[in-house]
Amino acid sequence: MKTIKLYEGQFHEWIVFGRDPDKPSKIIDTNQFLIKTKHEAILLDPGGIELFSSMLASVVHFLPVDQITHLFASHQDPDIISSLGLWDKTLPHATLHAPWIWEGFLRHYGCNNITYSSIPDEGETLKFDGLELQFIPAHYMHSSGNFCVYDPISKILFSGDIGGGLNSLEDPMFVENFEAHIPQIKTFHQRWMPSERAKDKWLKRVRKLDIKYMCPQHGSIYEGDDVQKFLNWLDDLEVGTGLRV
Amino acid sequence: MRSDIELRTNFYITAVSVSARLSTVLKEAKNISLEAMNAKALVARAGENVRTFKPITDYMVELANDTIRLVEEINRESLLISKSSLISLRGNEAFGHFLKAKNLSKGALYQNSFSSALLAAEKDLQTFKQDLQKNVRMLNELLEEIETRMLAANVVTSTSRLEAATVSNLYRANFEAIVAKFETAAKNIRATVMECRKVLNGR
Ligand SMILES: [Fe+2]
Ligand SMILES: [Fe+2]
């Protein structure tokens, strides 16, 4: 699994894991993010069950696994969190932060030990070990209960499925040329994102944030100007195209 | 029976198919019960002449009731096997994931930090396998019990046949027919039970 240290600050760091070469070929590629403070850590969208062993093997290069005290699931999809049952055995004392609407659903993956902390529709702030993370509502983008994570210190926005695409293992970890990147993300946003209203609301929300990196759960990371380019592109894009049929 | 339960993905299907075959056993047990009733009625009519048949009819009723009870127990045990085999399969998968992570993380600074999870998964798997093994053993014992009873039924059939031969001409044919039906039912039950055991033990 490819590993990149995205940010290293005085009190915390962001590490991204992706492009797992061991994953079965028909499974969509995903990016997982680890935010590590001195004593604790949070894993954002820990990934599918097929990826669990690679993820576990990768994180222990950076910290003892029980330093992970929090997990976050942006929404209920299997590529996001079907590994929950195994993390539940690995980190019995951890807390999972996930949309309140999915609790009864996510528990099907197995959540006997981990504490489920429901995020209310309006979002909330999580504080631990001196770190403050904001759970930003992104409902219906695509999932009906969905959140992004914003870190005001590093100015990183973890955007979940937003900004993602149906990428391949060879794709770069960072967007190199936005125009050339569009074909990779276009269908994904047109077909997976259901609502213009939801899109407008989300754009309005994130435009208020100072974003240096926008990190999707699939595909390449947007840096600097490419973040604004993406937001403008999304603004003009027609979504919900499945309704055309 | 295999001493070590190999975790076959179709194990729970095996348990279900044992359950499905039991309907034949149940049907034949009910036939025995019916023949026992006929025999009782006949004994009552024939009177003193056939009193030696009385204990045989009692035995038939007892055999039918025991078989029906055993089938109920087998159904319960099969359901338990379906459940415990699924739990074992899931435990086996979990252990596999942790083992794979161990191999992939060779040389990692904190590789040992998940060894307790790996050990717990291994221990769970052993417990799940033992539970499954216990359930399979119980089911085999129940099936064996029916088989033993059907073997005993063979001896009773021979005795009944001898008794039927001594009965007056008026009732002989009736008694012989009852004995023949009893024999067929017992044979069918035994054959089905043997098949169940074969399926169960993967032979
Ligand atoms: Fe999704
Ligand atoms: Fe996704």
C-alpha cells in the first residue's frame, strides 16, 4: 500500500494510505487517512474488509495500533467501513464517529466492542489530545447521511466520495493537471451524486473554509488552486443523471 | 466421524440437507405408528389366539414414538450446526485477515502491537471449531441411536414373522402384511439415516 505523509505539524500529522496493490482487481481503489497526535489517532474511512490486513500492516509502521482511539465513517458504504467487524476486534476501546442515521445499518458489519458515537445532522466538533476536527454535513453527496472532515490547523478537508473518481492503481496520488483529471471524476459525480440542491448547499458550506488540500476517499488529492477549480467545476456540473433514463 | 472438523463452506448446507432428509424418517415412523394401531385392533379382535402379538405391537408404538422424538432432536441439532458452522467460518476469516496482516507487516516498528488481537482471533476460532465439533458429535450420536433401534427392529420382525405363522388362517395374512410393512418402514429409516451420516461426515 502506498503511504504518504501529507502534513506534519507541531502537534499532529496526516498520513494517507492508498493504491493497495494486494487488493482484488474488481474492488474499487480507496484512500484511507490517519491523523496522528502525540498520544492518540483517528482513522478516516478505514476501508473495506478486503483491505483490512493491508491497512493494519501499514498503520503499524507509524504507531502502535492501540494508539488509534477514534474511527470515522463518512457514510455507510462497504468501501468505507465494511472492515468494522475486524477493527472491532483490534480496537475494542475505540469510538466510531458516524452519521446517526446509519447506526442500525453499520452494526451489521459487527460493532460489539467499539462505541458508536452518532454525529447529528448539523455536524459537530471532535476534540482529542489537543486536536479539533469539524464534521461538516455533506448529506446526499452521495449518501443521505454523509460528512466531510475539516482540520482548520492543516487546512485539510477530507471530502469522502466528493472529488473522487473511478481511478486505477496507476493514477497519481495528487491531481497533476485538473483539465486532464476531469474524465476520471465526471461520471462519478454525475451518476453518484443525486441532488442539485445538496450540491449547492455543500458548495456554499465548503467555500467558507480555507482549504489547502481536499482529500477524497477515491482518486487523487486536490492541492491549492485545484481545490477551487474542482469546486467551480462541480458547480457547473449537472448531477443526478441516473434520472435521465 | 472426522476427528478434526475441516471448515467447509458448505457445512451449513450439509446440516440443512440432513434436516431435509428427516422428512422421510418422520413419514416412515408415522407408518410404523399406523401399522401398530392396525395390529392392536387386530389383536383385540383375534383375542386369546394371538396374545403373543401384544408385546410386539407395544414395541412398535414405542419405536415409532422414540423415532419421532429423535427426529425432533436431530432437527434442533442440525440448526445448531448451521449456526456454529457459520460462526466458525467467520472466525476462520477473521483469523486469516490478522495472519495476513502479520505477514504483510514484517519489519514494521509496531508489528507486535496487534498480536493480542491475533491471539484472540485464534483462540476464538479454536472455541468455534470445538463447538461445531461437539454439535456434529451430538448429531452423529442421535443418528446412531435411530440406527441401533432399527437394527433391533429387524430382530423383532423375525420374531413377529414366526408368531404370524402360528396364527389361525383367518388372521395370518393380515398379521403378515403388518409385519412386512413394519419391516419396510424400518429398512427405509435405516437407509435414510445411513445416508444422513454419510453426508454429515463428508464421506
Ligand atoms: Fe459511497
Ligand atoms: Fe467511496
